[in-house]
Amino acid sequence: MTNEFGGIVVEGVARSFGSVQAVRDIDFEAPPGEVTALIGPNGSGKTTLMLMLASLLAPDLGTVRVAGFDPVTQAAEVRRRVGWMPDTLGVWDSLTALEVLKTLGALYGMEPAACARRADDVLEAVSLTEFGRQPARVLSRGQQQRLSLARALIHDPEVLLLDEPASGLDPGSRVELRSLLRSLAAEGKTVVVSSHVLSELDEIADRAVFVSRGQSVKSQTLDEAGSQMRRYYLQAEPMSALAEALQSYGVRFEVRGDSRREEFLVQLGSTAEASWLLRTLVMGDVVVTAFAPAGGALEETYMSLDTDRR
Amino acid sequence: MSTVTEPSTPQPVRSSTVLPFWSAVRTIFVLEMKQRLRGKGWYWMLGIWFVVIGFIFVLGTGVIGTMENQGGILFDLIVGFVLLFGLLVAPGLSANAINGDRAGGTLAILQVTLITPGQLLAGKWLASWVGSLAFLILSCPFIFWALALGGVNVQEALVSLLMLAVELGVACAIGVGVSSLATRPLFSIVSTYMLVALLAVGTVIVFGLSTLLVMEEQTVRSSYYTYPEGSFDSSGAPAPDAEMECVSQTNIYEVPNTQYITWILAANPFVVVADAVPYSLPDVPRGNGAAMGYVEGPYYSPGVMETISQGVRSAQAGPDLEMTCEESMGGRQPLPQGVPIWPLGLGIQLLLAGALLLIGRRKLTMPAKRLAQGTRIA
């Protein structure tokens, strides 16, 4: 778990821009060796929190510790240990990917030779080796996104802050990103990922912190999220038989309206309850054609929180 | 916020978080120059520059022809135009250095590295200065051509080029400073032009208006040669054997005491360059053949910059309250330098640029406590 020597600990942080209170009160913890998801609707303060963690923005209130250091008073110590991938793509158009990485490496005080080796390594890690000598402007959006990730990794940081890293990535690159982040966490690094693509975070993250309107509203591990009340959707041939069976077991269901297919949605308290229902239905000769969780575990939490998306 | 009470807080390792100043500046410089050299815009500007300077040179050669001091006048003309165009080019090269990066999303990426705001600004300034020095270097063929025509001593040429380079550096520093303060590139480029115009034109306007404040009634004694009263014949022509004599007359005029306000002109880039250059003043013959009514030898014909230099010197000297007969006949006498005014001007310019850069440096220091309205860090 988090201790003073690593990871991120944020307590009661607030930050406003003029009259806009971007972050009101966020508690946040990201232990080393795990991937922590930062989840929230647009404008909920995710990026502002990321900027504070990256030592670009000073909090008005509260304490922040990144790898054990205070980003305000010990900015250089934090910067040396943090790799930050912003949600905007900053691209030096005419520079090649390798030049970008070497420049950044030099600005982190790396020796040229070590920096060149490391640049090759991180380019390989994000599968951009063949584009190393191409100017950045010929890269596609997804490739630039990967270059941005490589840039965040150049100085082998202990803490990685990734703001929407998966946006613009094709499915193959998402899988690669997932395994890359898992392997970084396995090396003992602290990884923070902000996103609102929840299905993807389900597979990457060990824990999640939910923020809404500048406040942290819930923090849970994926294991906790998995064992909570979840919705399942069911299909059968014919649907009427399923409806009868559910009614006879006293299971409440609703007809799902936002889907192309006709589906029933049921709320089940645990995986044990789900397996009981499936078994009972099958034993009762209902021809079940689909029985699956309606959304990812994080999506369930997200939807269950009374977050307003105005 | 303090962690003093927590004994487990790791001790910072100072040595590894500080970049050597010049290596960081060099990294930024190289980054900027690579982008500039790979873009097309800079080469276009250089090409247009070369054509324009060449055109002016050829035009100048044609107009001046085989006048006395041809080399000197041409050299002066080129220096004046290089300074004028340089002051137009330098803001363009420097005034989007910081906020252009911010708009492109690359500034924050640099700011999360170990580079300090001072190193960043120094690297950006150096890159824009070197970029604008290329324009000066490109004008060298014409400068050398003018020098080859003679009439300009080495010292004059060297100091002119040096001061041009310094003035371009000042303009670039103002541009970089403004670009770190203003949010939008367009706004900062315009602001930089305004500041440069304030120095180049504004000082002259303020000086001109201020002359009204230093007007004073003073007795002016002016002398001139004329024929004595009784030497005219009936038709009004002087008698053939009449000798001209020196007559003085005293009048009370409102004259501007420009010596009190010349310092206003000091910060003008043209004045700084012109005043710093040690022009070799020609020995213009005095009107000792005055009785004959003409001046022997070549007229003193200064070039553009030297004219500015002379203008400043005469403003420094204040109104000429005593005009002798010799002066009235001797054509324009070049004034020697009194107190050099350019150190004051350069000082004011450096103070302005330095102040802008200092405020800019504070603004670039992260983590940011306050942000300007509408600014996004990333």
C-alpha cells in the first residue's frame, strides 16, 4: 500500500480558477505497483488534479505527495520522478520521434548515450520503432498519442500520470497500452489513468477513484466493484417464457429500452446470485440465449453514483 | 503542507535535479533552430530580405552616383535599412516563442522537465536572436560592397555591425518577454511591434512635443558678411572695390533648450547605433575664403545614420546662441561627440527587456498559483 516513499497521496485538495471551482475537495490515493483509474464526467476536475500532481498547478488547499515529495515546494524532485502524458497532443511538427525523445531526455538530465538507448526502448514499447526517424507531423493521431506516452516514459519515472491515454487509439493499440501499463505496474511503478472509457479501465485498473463536480465521491478496488450489486441482461427464446419464469421466481426485471435487441435487465446482488438464477432458468427449461453483466464493474459504480452529467 | 514532522520524508537529492545552465539552454536552442531550419517561412523571409536590401542598394548607388563620400553614404544607408527591417523582423521571430508553444501544447511538456524558466527563456531568446542575425549576415555582401567603395574606416564598420547585432538582440528579448506574458501569439506580436515602435518613433514624437516645454526666450547673436552701408551705388549693386565686412546683430528669439530633453531620444534604436559609431569627421574647410562668398573643398555630406548622429549631437548642444561669421559661410560643420548618449539608451532598452523577461520568468514558474483568464496550462 501507499507509504511515504512512493505512490500518490492527495488529501483535501481544492483549486479554483477565478470564480470557477474546478476542484473542491478531492482525496486520492494511488499506491505503487497498481494502476489507479481516475473516473469522472467531463469537467469534473480530472485534468486539474492531474496538473497538480504533475507540479504544474499549485493547489489552493490541501496536501499533495507524489513519490513522497510535495509538488509545490519540491517541484524538481517530483518532476524527475513523474512522467506526465497530457490530454492535449503537443507536437513539434518538424522533429522526428527520436529527436523529440532525446530532447526531452536531455531536459531530464540524461546522458546522451543513455538517452538514445532509452529512446529506442520506449519507442519499441509503444510500437513506433519504424517511425523513429519520421517527422512527427506524418504520424497519425493514434501514433502521436503513443509518442506522447513514450515521451512520458523517457526518464523511467516512478509515477506515471496518463490523461486520457487511450483516446484515439485503435483496438490493437489499446490492447498494447493495457499490457504496457500492467507491466509498468508490475515493475512497481505508480500508474494513474484518467479516462471515461470505463470498459477499458475495467481491464487495466486495480482500483478506481470517482470524481464528480470537483469532489472525490467514491474510491474502490476492482475486486470490490466486482462483488457489488450488478445488472445483468438476459435473452431467451421465446422472451415470454423468460418473463414467466422470472415472475414465478419473484425476480424483478425491466425491459431494456436502449438496445436494438429485446432484452430484460435484472439486478443481482452477487455473482453467486447470478449463477443461481442462470442454473434455475436452465433447469426450468427456459432457452437462455444470453446472460451477461450489463456493463463493466466500473460502469456499474459510475452509473450508481448520483453524478450529474449536466 | 510541511513535512518537517514526518521523519520518513525522503531527502531530496539535489545534484540530480539541477540541469547545467548552458546545456539546458543549448537543448532549447537546438530544438528551436531545428524547427526554424526545417520550416519554409524563415527562408522565404530571408529571400525577400535579400531582394529588398539589394534593391535599395542598387537604387542608392544610382541616386548617389559618384558623389563625394559615396561609400560612406551607401554604407550608412544599408546600416539604416538593416536596422529598420531588422526591427520589423525580430519581433516576428521572437514574439510567439513562448505563447506559440503554449498554443501548440508543447510548453507544458517542457515545463514538467527539469528545465527552469530562466533556461527556457534564455534558449528561446538565443534562438530568435541567432535567427535574426542571419538577416544581418545576409546583408553583408552589400555592406562589404559599400565598404569596398572606400570612405569608411574599419572601426566605424565594426561598431556599426556590432550595434546592429545588439539592437536585434534587444528587440528579440522584448519579443520573448512579451510572448511569455501575453496569452495569444497575435497579441504579443502586435504588442512587441508597438513597443519597438514606441522606441523608434515614439521617442522622436515625444522629443518633438517636449521641445514646446523647453522653449525659452533667449538672446541670439548672429553674424553674417555683408557690404558696408555706403558701398552701394545708385542701382543698389555693391561698388566693385567694396570689401565685405562681418556684421553682428542681436535678436531675442524663442529657442528650444533641447539639451534638457535629448535624453528622451536616447532609447531610440537608431540613435543608439548612430551615437555609438565613431564616425571619422571630415575636416571641412572653414570659410576663410569667405570674402569670395564660396567655400573651398568638398562639402560635408553625411549619410543617414551619421545625420542622426549629428542631429543628436546638435540637440545635446542646445540652441546655437552665437553664430559667427565663419559659421555662416562655412557650410555645415560636423559636431564632435560630446557626452555619448548611447549607453543611456542601451541601458533603458536593456532595462525594459530585462523587466519583461523577469516578469515572464515569474509567470513561467510552475506550479502556477495564478493563471490569466482563459489560460490553459495544457
